[in-house]
Amino acid sequence: MPIYEYKCPSCGKVYEALQIGDAPVQPCEFCGAEGGERLLSTSASSVGRSTFRTPDAGGRGCCGSRPSDKGCVPGSCCGKVH
């Protein structure tokens, strides 16, 4: 399923949305504004174990904490148990 990250033009928050075909972009899940800008994000793999840690949005190593913690954004490795 194609899940993309978008940045809201109104509140500036990043949110994820399922985008199928030419369907209109879903509104921001935080404030409801439309017209989110699609962001370039990396894909994740859950095959095997890795010895390196993917940096989060702040350039730090994997925090290994809950996604609600400061610095964790959708698409980062926060919350993932290694």
C-alpha cells in the first residue's frame, strides 16, 4: 500500500496518508487543512537484523523510544525494537 508523508501548509505538522492512484490528498489529521505537500521519505525493511541504526529527523541515532517523544517523526525508527 502506498503510504506517503505530507507536511501541512497550515500547521506545519507532518502526517502520513494512504494515497491510491489519482485520489485527492487527504487533509491534515491534526488541523484538517487541505493541500499537504508530499515529502521525500525512505522506505523501511523488516528483513533480518541490522547492526547500524538509522538516524531520526534530527540526525541522531535511533532513539528506540515511543513515537510521541520529542524528535520522533513518522518514518523515523523511533519505537522500533532492535
